[in-house]
Amino acid sequence: MKTALTIAGSDSSGGAGIQADIKTMTAHGVYAMSAITALTAQNTTGVTGIMEVTPSFLKEQLDDIFTDIFPDAVKIGMVSSGGLIETIGDRLAFYRAANVVVDPVMVSTSGSRLISSEAIEALKEVLLPMANLLTPNIPEAEVLSGMEIHNPGDMETAARAIGEGYGCAVLLKGGHQLNDANDLLYRDKKLKWFKGRRIDNPNTHGTGCTLSSAIASNLAKGMDMDLAVERAKVYLSGALEAQLDLGKGSGPMNHGFAIRGEY
């Protein structure tokens, strides 16, 4: 069995963060492990509190994982301080981690800011140059590229700027900002659009976490980047189409929609 590690924050409501990542990786048939960067008190209506782990404890989690069950892929989600980002960068470099997917989480689906300005700079300097793939949404891509994005042409310009700036592939997610589900992959100086279907479901809590974890899972299984992205988008569509409806706000998806069997 292939293995994948998620480095991210916990979501007490189970729809995003570590919980969404583990559910997604399990649904993809890979063995999921986690290094938790923070506990959050949140639900479908918003985030009410964040309690970070210390850099030394995060280092201990990562050392224990890499020295025992080496991950075939690593997904990095919410990391809210520079000290934690530097710890992750140090450990990933030390162990020569492969298939690193970074979802540069800065704002939650409900609009809560999850990362400090200092952490954004550390993210740019330390983690992004180590990534094989970045998966920003439009607001995150605007921060990373320093430009506004209003249309598909802007997406192409921004994706190219981010990819060339950090030396990695970039999957720029269109999403609701442009009223479509089309994502753009910049890879090896080439652009490729992945068309998506609009699914009438307001419950989108954790979509970014889920997509990046699905891609990491597919990379762990040996897929090339294009196929890993294509299959991950199909999985995300299925999780949304299952029309799970929980909570009073933007609810979670059904990560286990395709799991069948006696147990």
C-alpha cells in the first residue's frame, strides 16, 4: 500500500483540514498519516479559535513519521506561523520528501483568515520553492502573484508568474470567483485547462483540502501530474454530487461516496 502524509490543521467539524485529508486519502486507497500544525475550533459557519502546536512538537511528529513509515507523497495545508513553516521546510529537506503538494491555505471557505502576514512571507521563502505542485485558489493566487485576477487570461498570467517564480507546477483553481469549475495547470512552461462541471451544491466546506489530498494520493500511486489532477477533479465532483447536507453553514462533502462493502 502506498502512503501519504498530510501536514495541516485539525478541523473539529470534520469537513476540512486533517480530517478531510485522511478521509480523502483513505478513499483513494493509500495509507494516511498526519502531522498536526494546529487545533481549530470551527464548524460550518466559521472558525472561532486556533491553537498552534510548537515547532519542536511538529518536528517530533515529522521525525517519527519519516523514520518509520516514509510517505510516498506529502500534502501541506494550513500552517499559520513562520516557525512552523521553517520546521516543515527543514524536515522535508532533511528527509528528501517526494511528491510535495502545497495548498497555500490563507482564508477558509467561510471567509476567516487563517494565516499571518509573517507566515505568508515564510511560506513564499521556505515551502513554495520546495513544492512539486501548488494549488492556490484565486484570492491566494492574487497574493502569490501580486496581481488581480478577473478572467481566464488573468489566470494564465498569474499561474505562469507563480510557477516561474517558485520553480514548480501550479494548479490555479477557478471556482466560484469566475462562476465556473475550470482549473488551470501550469507545468513545464505549458498551460493546460481542466474543464469542470458546475454542481449545484452550496456545501463546499473543505473542497481545497480535498482536491490537494486527492492529487497527493494519486502522485503517491505513481500517476503523472496531469492524470493525478484529472482524477482528483473527478473525485471532488463525485463528493459534491453526493449532496451531503450537514450543518448550518457551508457544509462538508461526502468523502466516502464511492466506498462500498460490508464494513
